[in-house]
Amino acid sequence: MSLPPDRPLSLPSVGYGIRSLTLLFLFICLLTASASFPVSSAYSQGRDINLVRDTEIENTIRFYLQPIYEAAGVDASSVNIHLIQDDRLNAFVANGQRIFLHTGLLMRADEPGQVIGVLAHELGHITGGHLSQFRDNIENSETMAIAGLLLGLGGALATGDGQVAAAGASLGNQIATRSFLQYTRANEQAADQAAATYLEDAGISPRGLLDFLNILHEQSRLYSAGANPYTQTHPLTEDRIRFMENQVEVSSATDAVLPPVFDLVHARMRAKILGYTQPERTLQEFPPADTSPPARYARSMAYMRLGRSDEALTEIDFLLADSPEDPFFLEVKGDILRNARRLPEAAEAYRKAIAILPWAALIRGSLANVLLEQNDPLLVQEALNNANVAVGYEPDYLQGWHLKGQAHERRGETGMVLLTQAEVSLRRGDMERARTTAERAMEILPEGSASWLQAQDISYRADG
């Protein structure tokens, strides 16, 4: 989704009831929105790859990245952020300017500076042109395991079909050559240097990145003893750690402290991830006696995942009583009510969230979904309106297009249904189906109308 550069974004009510907290406004060109953790599953190298989306978490990551973007001179709209539900510590860049983060990394990071350091490192790969060099090196390698993984991820992102990733992963299952991995180590060192520069220019301490490298080093010693170091995604060497130790000694920002809002949003993010991914563990770590806001947030997610809707609502309503205009709390309440099949109430919660965050494409998708599920003809137009706005903000949101098609079908608009199907096929990369479906739509739609011209454009693009 691409927003105009003058669209402001706020992090509302991040203070868990600290009403005096000033709302932060960031000018961010690329924002992706969603309902809480919808999952697209893919499979690669013998593991499930669950690409997950969450409005609040993606918003938090972009909040972390904003000063790094400015220091690096990078347009935020050119970089996409993707979350992978995986408890391992990892982050990488692939498939164009896309940064992938494991939820395990976000959970293990004790403080936001560690995540910011990792993000600065990954941005260093992008600005260093390592992706194009990476592709060139793949062409010279003897096996295509890494290419298969990246192709699989790219296919999953484009199509939402996990089988695409499975096909990509089947291209290989091991890294090919020593020279390829040596090249990777050189890139890691270059990315560390870039990260140090960006952190310095942004006035952010490099201590966070050093701390995280030490976490990775300790984990490697505990769980990877004897493993071939060349098989690591991010080769971790003593030289890298020594380099960051030196940066901590010489940086003018070493003792800089992030504003308190960073700790607040970090606590929310970790609570939300834990509650969603490990609900049983969440209830053990955050028993009812713990009434802190992060504990309530984690339990609201855990109870929802376990189907205990009344308890989930109790927790989220406590939070909303203190922060009634927090769009992310409202979104979660909508999710809880939707799962409990209390659809009119869920719709109302989503409406309130959208009133605060009108760009939140997938929250609009959630609203459109619950409106259509009520099978009330009077709600179809509202569902269609929200689906239209959602795909306007996020053109590659396939579920939004499907919802739009369902609404047109309810209205008996066959030409528009076909046009929507053509859009989906185009974005899935099925050019033949996109062309034939667009041509069928053109036979029904009024010639020369905006929709007819849209179908004609799809036909031309599919042929090209």
C-alpha cells in the first residue's frame, strides 16, 4: 500500500492510560494495515513459513525505522516490511526492498534499541546494493537452495498461495559454495558499518545492536555448537562483535536514551505477539493477578485464541476504559467479537477503529467481511465502500478484492465481478486468466466507462 507523503500517522494511546502522553505524528509514505494476525502459510526447506500481518506491529516497526530512513536518505515508501511467525531469531532482506522479521526476534529483543539496530543493519544491505549482487552470485552457485527460498517467499507474497513457496523450496536444500558464503560474510560486515553510521546520524546508541549480536552469539554457542558457520543466515564472527564494541566506545550517541514511548510500544508489541502465538504460555506468564496493561493485552489475545471470548472482552474493555480512542484496542475488540459471532458489535468496533485510522486497509477488510456475513442487503453498500477504499490504499490486498467481488455479486453486477476477478488474476501473475476475464468483463460493462477502461488496461498489461 502506498500513501501520499503528506499523510500523517499517529501512535495513539500508546501510554496504556498515560493520558498526558503527546501523540506522535510521523510522515511515512508506506504503511500496511491489517486485522490482527491474518496468516498466509507457505512452506520452505521443511518448515512452515507463516507470513503474518498486524496493523499495530507493522506500525511500530515503521516507527522504529523512521529515524533510520532519514539518516540513510531512504524513501520509506520504497521498503516493505513483512513478519514471519517463527520463534527463531532472524531477519533478512529479499525479493526487492523487503525486510523480513521473525516474531521470535521481536520477542527476544529486550528493548527497542536492539530491534532498531537490527533494522539499521538490514537497511544497510538494501543501501549497499547487496540484493542485486546476491542475485548475481546465485547465478554462479552450484545449487539453488537460497534462490528457491526467496522465490518461494516472493510467490507467497504475490499470490497468497503456500504451494508456490513449496515449489520454490524444491529447487534445493543446501547452500552451494564456500565462495558464496564468504561473499555473504563480507556483506554482513558492510551492513554493520552502514548500521553504525545510520545510528550515529540518527542519534541512537549502537549499544542495542551490540547487545543483540551478543544474544545471537550466546545462542549460537548454546544450540549450534559444531555447526558449519557458513550455513548461518547472518554469519556471526568475533570481528563483527569487536567492531560494534568499538562503535560503542567511540560513538557520540552511546549514552543516548530513547524516549519512553519506544518502551511503551515495544511492551505492547511483545505482549500481543506472545498472546497470539503462545496463548497457553501467556496465561502462565501473565496470571489474572497481574493487572498491568501489557499483561491485560497479552491475555486478551490469548483468551481470544483459546475461544474464551468473555474473558478476552473483559481484558480489552479494561484497556479501552483508559484509552477509549486507541484504534488497535478497538481492532482487537472487533476481532474478539467477530470470533464470538457477535457480528453487529464487531462491525461497530471496526468502524470506530477506522474513524481513527482511515488508511487501515485490512481493518476495513475485516469490517467488510463482518458486514457481508450478516446477509443483510442494507449492509452490502457499506461493505463495498470499505472494500473499495481498502484496495485503493493497498492494491495488492487480495482478500480486499475478493470481498469487493462478493459485494458486487450480491448486487447482481456481473461485469464488476469479472473485473474484480481479473484484478486478482493479474496480481497473482496468472496473465492468461487475467486477460480472458478482463475481456469477458468488457463485453458486459458499458463501453468507455471507467470500469470498462480498467478492464481494457488489465487486458493490455496481461498481454505485455
